[in-house]
Amino acid sequence: MIPQGRRTMTEDDIATASGLPVYTWRRRHGADFRARVPVLNPGERLRLYDAAQATAYVKGAPIPPRPAKDAVHPDDLLSDKEAASVLGIDATTVRAYAATGYLPAGTERHGRTWWVRRSLDARRDSADQRHHNPGRQPGVLRDRGQRHRHDPRVTEAAALLLLGQVTTAEIAERYQVGQRTAQRLLAASRTCPEG
């Protein structure tokens, strides 16, 4: 989460501010930095840091204390995982909803998409509750059974069988089909009630 009104930086941003390539910065300063400056979003792959604290570290100034525990604000920016927990769905569904327009497209920051808490709360509380209707559940069969189409060629092939022995090649030539289709028609004509 990026708290409302808070500037954030990634380790790439901090390395750039230090004038070093990110891999060099991580090797030289990464461990010390992480020990002194707390991450804003623990457990996330993309680590975000408070910009004021990170800038103070880069300048060699005393690191200011982190603001008190941030209260939930409607303008907070949430990641896809955090948005998913607000809506009670999966993170991939959040991204799909944003792509189809069911959710706002989100805001791009640090190479990621973030959603404003206000819009997620509005979607959660709206009358259109798509995210509460998961559709057909896995393992549940459809309401209607499989439709069986009758192929008139099967009936004709059954009539030909009554007249005498018919080969697959004759069926293939008669109906202008391949060998496999001719075999299927011939097998079906043997079990046909008309034959």
C-alpha cells in the first residue's frame, strides 16, 4: 500500500539518487540501508520505502522517524493483492476486471498498477456484485445434457449394410469424406436402430 500523500521510492530509485548502478548499490549499501530504513510494504516483492527516510540516508543525514501507523484513507493506493483482499477475489481477477473496464484502470507507479481504495470500496458496495457470483463452480455439471446430433449419413449407411457388405472405402467415396470419418459412419451405422 502507498499511503495517501506519501512519496515512496524503490531500491532502483535510491541507487539512482546515490549515483550508482542498482547492483553496486545493493552490494555496497543494501544491507545497511535495509537495517536502518523500514520497508513500507513488508512481504511484497517490490519493496517501497518512505522517500523522506531514503533521501536522508542517501545524504548521510539523520533518518527522520517514520510517521505513525497510517490510518486507512480513501485515497490510499493498493496493489493488486491488496485490492483483491478488499473485494474478496483473486489478484488475477482484479487485473482482468481492470482490463475489461469493470474496475478503473488504476495508476501506474514504480512500474506497477495501483488502485485507489475509494474506487474499490465503491465497487465492493455497489449493486452490481459480479465478484460475488463466481459462475459455474468446478466439478458442477451443466444444467443441460450433451446434445446428440443425428447424422443422416448414418441411417443411409445402415440401409446399405442391410443390402450387403459395405466397405470403408465405399463409404468414403460415396460421401466424399476421409477414411477416419468413413470408419466412424460405418461403426455408427452398425449400432443404428434402423439397421
